[in-house]
Amino acid sequence: MKRQGKTRSWLCWMLPEKFSKWTNIRLFSFIMCVVIAIQGAYLGYIVGVLTNIEKRFEISSSHAGTLLSMYDIGHTLTVLFVGYFLADCHKPRITGIGVMLSSLAMFLLALPNFIFGPRVHQNFDQLLASNATALLVCHENDVYTNLTNPSTVDCEETFHYGAYSIIAFAQLLAGISAAPFNTIAYIYIDDNVSNRDSPFYLGLLTGMYAFGPAFGFLLSAGCTNIFVDLQDPVDINRNSPFWIGAWWLGFVVCGILYIIFGIPLFFFPYRLSTQRRLMDRIDAVEASTPLSDHSAEISKHATLTTSCKQIVETAKALPAALYRLMKNPVYTSMALGWIFGSYLIGGYGTYLPKFIETQFSQTASMADIYSGLISIGSVAFSTALGGYLLSRFNIQPRFATLLLIITWAIIFFTYLLGIAFGCDQVTFKGMEQGNGRWNFTTECSQNCHCSLDHQFKPVCDGQWTYYSPCYAGCRFQAENKTWMSCQCAAHGEMTEDGICPSSCTALSLYITTMFVGLFIGNLFFMTTMTVVLRSVELQERSLALSFASFLTNVLGFIPSPIIFGMIIDSSCVAWHSPSSCRQKGNCLLYDNQEFRFKYHSGNAGFQLAAIIVVMFTYYKEANFPFPESDIYDEESCATESDKPALDEPAFQMVPLKMA
């Protein structure tokens, strides 16, 4: 397949010639690092503000979970199309279009705030002055029975279909528009750097997927501290259940950043000048090498044109191309290892804040900080460092696979060690009834007409934690977050808001263990991507990477949160059951030991599966002819005068921005 000699973008002709030197692979890599960081920040941000969206538009948790999955669904439906049909198109331009569509998706996510207004309750002082406090305290008569009787609770939901539809569509668009980021943008970089430097560049980009969510959590923490209408309300504070943060503000920030860093992508050429000589050598090899009928058919239909007939013929060639990939044992097994390895993010990473919050009695904000420390310090830095090591020492695929097996084994044992570090169960006052339900009513509060249908507001008497002041027998609220006349209190008549403090000191040991284990264990994660790229023919790389990404989404990122959600729910011992509206709500109390065991053993199981399939890859690599070896070996032997500028130290620009 002969390539056309396009070297400049259509926008490049608008620039003076002296500016063309800026359109190099270092600048493109830097821009893509920022774009991927913005994408990761958005993914972390929407998780951080999800509860505010639920409160503002009265969306249930199940519906909110569907909103999150719309991103992965959109990405999955598009990534294979982009990687195959657009493989020979103008890659920077396609990537720039994806960035602009991502910007549009961000503004659509913020749009419901301006269409439907900033908040639900307009008079918080009237609401708080009514029966909000009355529902929390003990009443030994029937005056407030109608407030706590489950039969009188109105189960009708007010569902904002308009806002929900807009957010769902925006999530779908965000997933679709992100398809070029980790497919053809990666290929464009890989096309314009040497075989030796490729792992370093791709490692930087992949590392930003771990850095980004941490920035997103910080952004969500700041935005949720601002009221939804950007004004400071006098009748409600941040601890109130009626507080709704400026959930929409971060989406606007991400949208603006997308535009700023998306525009420069249109100024990059179809092919950088440093790539011409290598492509000419590859063309010469292809011209002198007779192709089989099957290879010729794929090569013939590898380019997307404006002809509808050729588009149809290209689509017909797709099954044969996929079949050829699936017959490649090195590619297939490494892609499967990539899938199992994704459970580190989709399973462990998704529920790490919940685990730290419940296991070590931490606030949600502190749990996010500790989770960010693990994800940034271990996964992100480790992935970037590993990409540099693979590039610096020119580690060959088979030896890199062996290093991957060793480091992934360290992750496996780190998960097992995580089972040992935890805290004892929170001492809630009540009796377990079985079937994951507790009865928090005791002898001293049985006449208080308490109900689980109302707000979970734990109080502590110094020894026991109660579900709410009502279950502690408290009659009225005093100042400084205290409750008075609590007939169930162990020492005196007063209780304080919150769960009783724990003397557990295992948190520091857990954070240290996971940080060190995951840092070492993720050093050579980039081996999965480099082996996937090197194990196929040059013209198949875009499809190979897209197909691997497609499988990782379908078999990894989409099901892993669901699987681990079910695993974690099975360790719940007390559920919130709001009257007859639904049988089971959110979990109020976990069995700490069971949670800790199932959470880590489940992750260890998937990690073990990843190790086994990568061991098979290592075995198959022994006699596997990597297609690109001869071409790039000749390229690496070129004289210094012929070497492209990209062979200079690549870390002069990009890593400084990562620090």
C-alpha cells in the first residue's frame, strides 16, 4: 500500500515557514498529555460531584450509575471504528475534532443547571424550621407518629427526565469523542518516534490517565465547597443535607481547557518531516515483498476514502483483519492480560475511597486524598518511570514481558498483604436480625417511634454509636453538635454527633504497603501496550490497538465496577430500607473484616489471572518473529547526521510538565 506524501496540515499553510519547526513530536506529545489529563480530571470530577447531581435532580443511585456507564458505552461503540476506518486519515486533525467534541460534551453536562435552575429548595430556613429536627429526636407520644410511620411516607419520585437525558447524552458524547485519544493519537506518536523511544512517550500519556483523576477530585472538592448559585447562603451550611455544591462549574472549566489545547492540534501535519525517511524505507520493503492474497486484500482496503463503495469494501475486510489478529497468540494473550490488568483501575481504584472511608473511619474528603496519593504516587509515577526505563535501556519485548510478570506478581502479593491491615468493626448499638439487616432499636428507645426511613445521623455516647439521636433516646438538640436528655447514653445524658472515634492505627501501614507494592508492580505496565503494537504488522497497529481497547472496555472497565460493587454489597450487614418504596437502599454498616477480605482477594484473583495469561505470552514470544524488528533495527543504525531530531532527549519538555 503506497502512502501519499502529505507532510503539512491545511492550517500549516496559514503559518510562516519559520513556525513549522514548532510542530514537532515533542509538542504534540505535550499537548496530548494535557488533553488526557483534562479527560482524566473530568472522569474523576464527575464521580466527585455525583451526589450533588443526585440531590439537585432527585436521581437515584442506580440511575446515577447508569450515567457513569454511558461514557464507557460511547467509547466502546466508537473506538474500533476510529482505529480501523480512520487509521490513514489526518490523525492530528481527527484528534483535534475529538477534543472539540469533548469540549461540547462538557458544556452539555453543565447545561441542566442553566435550563432547570440552580437548586430545588428555595426557602431552606422554612424547611429546617419545620420538622427536620423533630424527626431525629425521641418522642414517647403519638404526636409525631405520622412523621415516622412508614405507611405515611410518600413514595412518589420526582424524576427530572429532561436533565437526566441531557446528562446521559453528554456522557455518551464524551465517550465517543475520546476515542481518538488513546488510539490514533498514540499511533501518530509511535509513527514519529523510534522503536526505542516509543515506550517512554506512550508511558507519559498513559501515566496522565492516573494523574488526571486526582486533579478531578481536587477540582470537585473546591467546586462542591461553593454553593450551586455561586452565592453564599445565610440559611444553610456545608454540613446540611440540603447543601448542593456548584457541580456544574468544573465541567465549564474542563470545556474551556479542551478548547485551549485542542486548537493547536489542527496545526500539525499529516506526517512529520522526521518520519519521511522511515516511511520511504517501509514502502520500499512493502514494494519488494510479495503479499499473500489475504494480506493484499487487507492492504487494499486499509485507507478510508470519500467513496461510499470503498467504505463498504473496507467494512467487509474488517472481519478478516480481526480474525488475523485473533490468530496471533502473542497479541491475543497480551490483550487478555491487558483486560485483567484493567481491574486494578475499574475494581480496586473505583472503590478505594469507599474502602478507606469505611474501614478506617475517615471522612470522604480525607479518603479521596489518600486514594489520590496511592493513584498518583504509585500508579502514575510508576507508569511514567517504567516507560522511561523501557526506552532508556532499549528493553526487548520478551525480556520486558518477563519483567511484567515479576512486577505483577508483586501486585498480587500486595493485595494479599492488604487483607492484614484493617480496623475492628464500628460498635453500633443494636441487634443483627440476619439477611443483612440490623434492628437499632433497644429497650431504652423502643417507645421513641424511631424509623430508619429518615436521615442517618450517627451519635456517640463515648462507648456506643447510635443510628440517630432518636435511637439514643435523645429528646432535644443543644448547641455545639450535642444532644441532651439521651436516656440510652452510657455515661450521662449527652451524646455528640458522629461515629465514635477509633484508636486504630493501621491506616498508615496500609497506605505505605499499597503505595510501595503498586509503585513497583506498575513499573512495566507499558509492556502490555508495546507488545500489542510490536506483535502485528505496521499497517495493522491502529486496528490492533483499537481492538485491544475495545475488548478492555467491554470485558474490563464496564463490568469491573459492577462485579466489585456486588462483591462489596455482599459484606453489608445493615441496609437503609426507606419504607415500602424499595426493599434495599444504601449500605449503612459493613462487616469490616469481610469487606477487607473480599475486596482484596477479589482483586488478587483477577491479578493472578493476568499473570497466568502473560506467562503464556512469554512462552509464545520465544520463537515469535516480531514484524517490525528488521525495519527498525536498520533505522537505529543510521548515522548521526541522518537521525531525526526526535532522537534527542525526549524529556526536555514533557516530563517537566508532569512534575
